[in-house]
Amino acid sequence: MDTLDLETVYRQHSRQVLATLIRLLGEFDLAEEALQDAFAAAAQQWPEQGVPDNPLAWLIRCGQNRGIDQIRRRQTVRFHADELARTLEESDTPDLAESSLQDDQLRLIFTCCHPALAVDAQLALTLREVCGLTTEQVARALLQKPTTLAQKIVRAKRKIREAGIPYEVPDDKHLAERLGAVLHVVYLMFNEGYARTDGEGLIDASLTAEAIRLAELLATLLPNGEVFGLLALMGLQDARKAARVDEQGELVTLEEQDRTLWDRDEIRLGKSWLMRALGQAPAGPYTLQAAIAAAHADAPSFEETDWHDIVGLYDLLYQRSPTPVIALNRAVAVAMVEGPQAGVALLEGLSSDKAIQNYHLFHAALADLHRRAGHQERARVAYERALSLASQAQEKRFLQKRLFQLDGGGCQ
């Protein structure tokens, strides 16, 4: 097996392996060490001995064994180590049924989103542990500093350990009250796959598919309007993925996308989820965002988009969820109705928000509106600021292309 294949296994299955190892070993840090040990062992053994018939089971068993070895080396907790190791060894084969592995991931999400943890700690820990994002990626997703995020994650793990927070999906009585945090995490997970915050590839299809799968599992646990709304939103956005990069792998804006490449079957499925969501009024933030995505999906072209309808939906969305990012997206929609200068005025009204000032897409949107208004110098300054904050390769190249167009005297 070559390195690329093992990297693919890691990318697609490491979070699943980690979730099960946390269940088996009962500790985040120990499970993370065991995960790395298991993949290190696979890198050594699989090229010589061949890939096992069930790589996932092999990795879990290997990680479990490494974890037991590590427990035994902890002299200060000898009694606990012996008891836990004995309990683990009494089960010759861990439960590796597909349903059990899926349940492990849901258990991990709900553990990370336990109400004993602060909301920002819930999000940080879940994105780091369930989604496998780096601390830097999580920080960008939450518009925070990496050092601050790292401290929150450490404290959250300690809280789970010291408070004895159970590793389980809550019963029906507590499920609904914890659903909001879980949906937020699944949405951020999808967003990281839909538009990665760093690296070379813009899209991580395995991450978006995993977010959609987890939301489908949640829909079976709690058939809630916002669960349906999130499924609709993710499906409608995911339907565009084939058109979001060109043949050279470069970013293509919504305005320039070839809509014949949009997945119409996925759009129909997304709209069916949306209809189920709208049947459970009042419409929540995910449902309203899905309605906006559906308006884009229904438009034959960018020019024929019903921007008045979209602005109205953004008005409702901002009432329910008045965040800077939603205000940013609303300003762009308003610019399509009232002209770029109206959008610029709205964006400049957000400039006092410290977090949004460090968000590259804010400056990219401001630059685009200045470009459309013919303000080349202002557009250049905003593009340069966006470029300095961006870390994803395709986005950086797109911004550089826009700067090059400005320097060439064009505003197309």
C-alpha cells in the first residue's frame, strides 16, 4: 500500500477510529495517542504484510492495544489501569458493527456539546475532535485566535474528565435542549469541507458527506424542523460542488458557474428536506438559509436570480440570528438590488466589529463591491487586505487574479 492510500484512509476514517477509541479507552488524550500509534503501525506493516481485509477494524484493535499498553505504564494510576485494562481485555472483539461506529461519532458529538461546557468550548472541542480540524482551522471558523482556542480545548477535555461527563447520546428528555449546539457543529463541519480554510484543495468532499450523514442520523433521532432545514441547506449547497472549480482546479464564483453542472437530483432532495422544514413553523436560521440556497438553485442564471426575494429572506434571517457574517451576506444581496454603493455602505457599517475585520471574506466582498462601483483604488486596498488574511491556496490565487485585473486597468 502506498503512502497516498494510507493518507486517504486517514482522511476518510481517522475521526471514526478516534470516536470508537474514546469509547473503548475512556479518555480523549489517550485515544488521540492511540490513534497516531495505530496509523504509525499501519505505515510500517501494511506495505510489507498487505492491507487487512477490514482496515478500520485493524486500526481500532491496534489503537486499543496501544492504549492498554499506555495505561499500564502509568504508575500513578496502577489500580485504575489494571481494572480498565482487564475490562477491555475481557471483550475479545470490540463492537465494530457499522451502526455501532456511527453511534460512536454521535456519542462523541453529544459529549463535546454537553451543557456543562461553555458554548464556545463545545464548538472548539467538537470541530477539533470530531471533524479533525487543526487548531488554526477551528480558530478561523470561529473567528478567534489559535492560542485562545488551544486553551479552551485543553480546559474542555479536563472538564469532561473531572466532571465524569458520560460518553452517550442523551435520552429524549435532554436531546432537544442540546440539539442546537450539535447542529451548529455539523454546519461548521460542512462549511470546512465546502470551502476549506487552508491547504490546496478548495473542497473536501469526504467532510461534507460526513456532515450530511451525521445530520441524517440526527433526523432519525429527532425529526425536527431545523434538522430538516440543515439537511436542505447542506444538500442544496453541495449540489454546486462540480461547478465551484474549473478544469484547472481554480475557484469559480457563483456568478460565473456553469449551472448545467449543478446536481439536479441533489437539488430536488434538498428542496424536499426544505419543504419538510417549512412544514414545522416557525422557520429557523438553517431553514431560512436553505430557502436562500433554493432561490439560487431555481434561478436559470445569476442575472435572473430573484434578489428581492433573497434580501427579504436575509431580513428574516438577521432578525433570528443577527451575526456579522449574516449581515455581510445580506449586504451583498442588497447590493444586487440597490447597487454596489448600497452594499459598500452596509459593509462599512460592520467595520467596527473586530472579528469581522480579521475575516478575509469580509474584505473580499468589500473589494468586489468597490470593483463593481468602479472604485479601483479602494478595491485594490480591500483585495490586498483579503489576500493577507486568506490561507486557502485557491482563494489566494483568485484574489491575486482580481488584483492583476485591476492593475491591468479593467474592472471586469
